[in-house]
Amino acid sequence: MHKKEHQGAKISAGILKGLVFASAALTFLVLFFLIVYILVHGIPNLTPQLFAWKYTSENASMLPSIINTLIIVILSLVIAVPLGIFSAIYLVEYAKRGNKFVKIIRLTTETLSGIPSIVYGLFGALFFVTALKWGYSLLAGALTLSIMILPLIMRTTEEALKSVPDSFREGSFGLGAGKLRTVFQIVLPSAIPGILAGVILAVGRIIGETAALIYTAGAVAEVPSSIMGSGSTLAVHMYNLSREGLYMNQAYAVSVVLLIFVLLINWGSGKIAKKLTKGKE
């Protein structure tokens, strides 16, 4: 009887192991296919005209959109990262357990995480563009995206702070350090790799966002004179090119640049995280 049960357990373990490997292989193959497909269709269409300073219907330049993307990424992170990190510090380090206010905040962040991006876009259009009378602008787009990525940064920072051992805090308190000093000189530096992972995920979402930006930042393929001007990002530019159906080759080329952006961000974040980890050791 025991022998049969043992054999049954081995068979079940083997099936589960096979399913795990099959899932991993399928995920890798899908990712590999997507990358190869984009590169094969996009690289031959990368031409110097696509990097001209001004966009025209002849060159379909993406350079203005690249600059707008960088501006919106920086603006969104400047707004969302401090808010997200400080909120997470309050939730983990200062709020008492069982606090009703904390429960409300967590419920709110979880709800915000599940809202479709087009809803954020409509909110941004109604509030920033119409009610505040900013019009289509990079600032309206950046603020809308800041609200969108705030829950992500809060949750990842919260988990990173929770992963720091309590012995670090106790050791700091034992040496006479106050709460604020312990948080900012002991706990926060230890949690930086985890926080950085959340920021990188947020950057990826900003770069790939279209729906929220079409309604707030607009789709003008030029670099505005200020952040109150309208401008399209790379993802919006690619959407416009493919929507018209006349610039599919250029759209593939833009997708290659977007892919390179994402790969560089992931590679750079990995390097930074390793340096920070080595620095702590």
C-alpha cells in the first residue's frame, strides 16, 4: 500500500515538474518570438530620416517623440516616486497595526492598480485638461501617469521595507539612533534594490502607455516649447503610424526603439542593483 502511494506521489511530482518546465519553456519561446519578430521587421526600416529633428509626413521622424518620452518619464517619476516611497514608509514604519486608515489606504491602492489605463486618461482629460484648463500638455500627461504608477511604487516599496530584518532596526535603536534616523540611514538603504525594481516597472509602464496619454498629452509629433505644450510619446507615435496604415514600416522601426529602451532600462537597473548590493556588503 505504502509502495503504491510512494509511486503515485513520484508520478504526481514528475507531472508537476514537467508542467513547470513546459510553462517556463513556453514563456521563453513567446518572448523570443516577439523579440525576433520585432527586430526582423523593424531593423531594416531604421533610417536616418526617422531621427530627423522635425517630423514631416515624408520622414515620419520619431526623434521628437523620443524626447517627449524622456521628459514625461522624468516628470512622472519626480512626482510619483517621493510620494510612493514616503507613503510606504508611513505604512510600514509609523502606522500602528490594525489602523483603519491603513486599511483604507491599502484598499485604495489595490483598487487603483486594477483600473484600466483609459479610465485614467478620461480622468486626466476631465480634470487636468478641461477643469484646470491646461489643455493637452506634457504636464497633464505626467500627472495622470503619476497617479497610475503610484500604487505600483507604493506596494513594491512596502514589500521592500518589510523584507528588511527587524534586527537592523533593533541594532540601530540600541546604538541610540532615533526612529527617523533609523528609517532613512538603515532601513531605506537596505530596501533600495527592491524599491528600484518597482521604479523600473513603473518606467516600463510609462514608456508603453498610450490610452492615458492620447487624452492628456495629445498626439502632436513635435517637442513643445514648455511642459504646458502638447507632444506625443514613442508609444503614441507608433500607434498613430500604425493606425493610419500608411507607415507600417516606420511603426515597426519605432517598436524596435521601444524594445531597445526597455532592454536598456532592465540591463541598467540590474547593474545599479548589483552595485548597491555590493556597496552594502
